[in-house]
Amino acid sequence: MQSRRSPAPAAYRALADDTRRQILEYLRGGPRTSGEIADQFHSSWPTISRHLAVLRSGGLVTAERRGQAIYYELNTSVFEDLVQHLMGWMKPAKRQTVSKAVSKPRPQEA
């Protein structure tokens, strides 16, 4: 088993929503204010705010206040952990040797 820790379940929950994945895609271009993010979507400001809170709680984005604005940015270290964890599923698991009792043939029924 790898020594890297598994990402928090909140990170997977955050990725489960299409709007949150779109927000993450938008943030690939660099840090954005919450207003800039909200302007990209047809959802209400409170809805986008809740999505950003879920992304923060999952560790996928960081938030930094600069004056009146809050800037959101991708937290790449959490994405690295996610990718490593998922890639681990691609490798065959080490099998433990399990000794099975040799079964005796059943007598044939008449």
C-alpha cells in the first residue's frame, strides 16, 4: 500500500456536481474573485457561494481575502493526492496467498 494518504471524502463529494467541476475548470486560468466566478454562471449568487463553500471544505480550492474581494484558487496538492489515489486503483492489488482446502469429489447421484 502506498504511504500517501487517501483524499478526504469531502473532495470526492465536491467533484460530484457538474457546476463545481465547471468552477474548477474556470479556475484553471488562475485565481478569480467570487464575483468573477459568479458572473460565469446562470445560477444565483447564493448558489455559487454554496458551491464555493463545498469546494473549500473539500480542499479543492483556497480562498484569500484581498481588501473587499475574496480570491479563489485551485489547491493543486489535493488534486495530486486525488490522482495518486485513483491511479492506485489501476495497479493490481497484491494478492495474499490463501490456502484453500482441497475439496473431495462428490459422489455421483444415482
